[in-house]
Amino acid sequence: MAMKPIRRSTAEKYSVDQMMRKTAASLIRDFQINLNEPCFCSELRDHILNSEAAQFRQLTPQSTSEMTPSLFKATYQIASIFKRYRFEVDTYSDSDLENKAIKSFLDTQDRVSVVDLSSVSAFSHVVLDRAATYIQSVLGMYSDEEHRRLCRFGRRASVGIPAAQACEAARWELPISGSPEQISWFDAEMRNVDSVQEYWIEQLDSDPLRSVYKETSSLKLTLVPKTFKSLRTIMPNTTIGSYMSFGLGEMMRKRLKRAGYNIATLQERHKVLARRASVHGLHVTADLSSASDSITDALVERIFPSDWYSVLKASRISSVVLPNGDCIESKTFCTMGIGYTFPLQTLVFLALIKAIESILFHRLDRRTISVYGDDLIYANRMHKQVVSVFGELGFVINIEKTFDEGHFRESCGGDYYHGVDVRPFQPRNGASVVGKRTYEAMLYKYINGLLMRWSEHEIGNTLSFLLSEISRVTGKAKLVPGDYPDDAGIKCPTLTSYNFIKSVDVAKPKHVGHGVFRFSYLRLTSDLRKETRHAPYYWLGLRRADLPNNDIHGKSSPEASSVTCERINSLCGIRAFDGSSLISKEDDPVRLFRSKITGNRVRCTSTFVTVSHTGRYTRQSGTSCFEDRR
């Protein structure tokens, strides 16, 4: 019997590091031509092509206020292109970054631990009083009923549930982690929900050694990528803590919106304000270092209503376990990983700045104030007082990202110089060596990212290089409509949008009639796992169906119950809590689930959930009219 030949992997690998270097060098060459400056970053270009990353990072050009907008934008682009990208051999090793991040966290704890709110200046005392009054007016009274109605589990890892297993069903697997206070709050509701109790009894019957809850007394400090020179520290909450804190965060978002600060739209507002400030110079765009880590328990207790403070504190745990196993008592009230961190810090900084303004200026003499997380915008004339008061309270203004002079302003992803958008293209870090499909997708992302900020005539050499790479990898470049993802292909709102694609072979879309074209594109397909635990997704669907019909006070509209029934009855496949699609297979037998809430039966087919946040690229076929629908 003849043996089958052994198949060996011959998949070709591609260096992203080399592509990044050549892209940056091509951009410098483009800018030399467009600016008519043959010496523009010429030394840096040589080092990018031939030196180690640690060497050419030291030669990063600096933008100045004397530059023209075109020169400023080009210089800013070159200075920023490697900011979020980390080379395989870079300035800092993995251990260096870990040590830096842990030291920064501990330094912040040491800094805020010595802050004594009782000994601050008289001016800061008044600021705290007025901030407390403002927060009280925004939040009103805490409502436990509304809180419970808005709660749901977090999207990411929690204590006992690693990121790769994080999904809605995993949150209901016993034991469920929480502090004693969190468990008591959660159990007060769940002990009265028959469907939950039945679901847990089934698990306990199959494994008598299980317990319903797992008491947790500390959170683990985790490090995730941020830039080439720093890591971000987060602390995944307990499972019940994530549930509680999410609801509190939603309550604060709703109340901020009622006060005129809609977090969902504030980013765009900040961009408009930053652009205007880059022209008239009357506003500061400020940023804080370690902002959320600097908000202390004492500060929140001082300026928040007591009923809010109590429940906010109950949904967090102050003990932190460092990567080396040491356990410390953190002074930080709302770390990254707590569901209400972002709206809480928005409200804290907004209240403090409004309080400072109310002391310094008459009502008719006040200017625009806006806060989005730790991105702050306020009148230039109060900048010194903001720096002083914030310093007394333990906050540090990030000098590198705060602009109170000149004609550059930056906030919420908007960068402006003399009113001109100079936002640079900043590719994010990934693997330094990738396969064919992933490399092709990255090339599309780079082309589309650059074309969002530069015209094809300004970066001709760079586009030619990236197109040549696509031709080398796949033979023909893919063209996709403007509303497709950046990694699907070259985004062309119309088939005649760009001239540069005429220089290479493209997989030309085929007209199939009535202005519709068929075309090839890349799609990132997530790794999926068949889910057999259906009940949690039904509960989530039932809860979501009714939420849009509730106002901020927790009152249901008359149509709520009928809309809920209609939506639940139409559910054939459910979406995972993390937003990924839950794919239904029609060839599986249909099962029915009777809702304990409405009494109706919900039709269901097999459900698949995402195993991890990664996947693989596959070639797909699609149809569209190639019109810009953005």
C-alpha cells in the first residue's frame, strides 16, 4: 500500500517591520517632493531604512508654531507614524515595558496617597463644595430600581473568566465571582427569578462540589499594549462587579445627557471646538496623566452624594494583586476595567472645571467648557487655576498633550493647526511577521488610512510602494465600496475615484445590472464555538427588547410590553453581548424556550459564539452599487 506524501506547510511569511520602514521612507520622499524640500527628514529616512528602531526614534522631527500648515502636517505625520507601532526589536523590551507600567502605577499610588483634601487651599475648598453641588444637581437621587434595570455583564474578562472565554453564557456559569457586598446585592434580585434559580440548580445537580458564588477580595493588575513605549494597566472586575458597575455607568451617562453632555456625541463636539481653538486660541485642550488612577476614594466621597458613593464603592474592590504576586491597597477609586470609570471621570473633571469657572467669572462672562473622559476643553484664561487646583487634588496635567499657546489643538482624535486638520495616520501594533492574507489586509488598511488624511497626489510614491506589495502578494488589488471595512480592499466610493489604481492590475468589479457590481473582498472570520447554553442569551434578548422604551426614570411606555413580545417572537438568532454575530444553522432542529417573563415561546436555532478576538482572513464575494453611503 502506497503511503501518502507528507504535506508540509509552505505558507509564505511577510515582514510587517520592513513594510513599515519602507512606507515611512516613501512618505518622507513624497513630502520632500511636495514641499520642495530635498533635505526634509533626509537623515531620518536613511536611519529608518538602515538602523535599529531605538536609533531612528531619537531623530523624530519636532513640529513648531512657525511652520506652514502643510509643513506642520508632514512633520507631524512623520513624527507620529511609529508611535503606536512596536518593532520586533525596539527601544524597550517586554520586561522593560512591564517594569515601567508597574512602576508608573505604584508611583501614582504613592502620589495620590499623600493628598489630604482637608489641607488644600481655601480656593480649592470652595471648588470642591461647588463641584459637589453640581454633581448633586446632575445625578439627583440614586434609584436601585433603575440601576438593576440597566445592569448587564461586561464584554471582556472578569475574575474567573479569561478573555478567550468571555461571553454571556460564561457569566452565568457557577461559581460567579464577587465581593461579599456585591454577592448580597446580586442575590437579593436573583433569588426571586425562577428561571435563574432553575438554571443554577441544573449546574449544581451536575456538579455537587460547585458553589453558586465565589467570594473575591482582590483584583489582578493586567497590562495591555498602548504605545511603543508604554503599556496600559487595567484591573478586570469581578463578574458581579462588572454587572453592577455597568448599570451605574449607564445611569451616569443618562444623567449627563440630560444635563447637556451626551457622551455618545461629545467626541465630535470636541473636534469642532479644538479646530476653532486652533484658530482663535481662546481655549485650552488639556489631557491628564494616569487620569482614572488619580481619582481617589476620598475625592469621590467628598463630592458625590452619599447614596451614590455607597453603591459606587460597593461595585469595586480596592485590593490589587501585582504581577509579582504582591497585594496592595489601592487608593484609586475607578481603574480601567470598572464599568462606570469613563462617565465618572467625565463627571468629576467637568464638575471641577465648572466650579473653578463659577468662582472666577460672572455668569455672563463664561466660556465653553467640555469634558470627555480626561480630554478637557476650557477657557485659556482659567488654565493656571485649573493646573493649580488639579495639582492639589492629585492630578497631573500631561504637558506633552496639553496646548494652551500657539495654533495647535488636539482633542478626542482631532488634531488641528490654524484650523487645518493635521491628524496623522498611526498604524497600530500587531505581529511583526504575518501570513499572506493578513499582510494583504494590512496593506489595504494602510492605503485606506493614508487616503483619509492625504490626497493620492501628495503620497504617490507611498501608494505605488503599497500597491506593488499587493501585486507581489496576491496578483490583483481588490476594490470595495466606501462603506466596507478598511481591511477589505481599497475603498473606492466610485470606480473612477482614484487614478493611482490604474497603474496596477485590479480585480475589476463586474457589472451585473441596475448599477450593481460583483466584486472580491477580504473578510476577517472570527473563530467560533458552538454554544449549548442558550438561556442566558434569551434573558439578554428579553432585557434588551424592553430597554429602548424606558425613560430615564425607569417608567415603561404603554407600548413596551407589546413591542417586547413582537421582538422576542421574531428572534431566530441572537447577537452575542460582545457585538459579534451569533450564527444560526438552518439544518439544526428548531427548539423552543418559554419566557418566564412574558410566557411566550421563543424560536431558536444553534448558536455560535466567538472564541477569541482573533480570526483569519478569507476571500469573499459581494455586490454593491459603489456609492459612498457614509
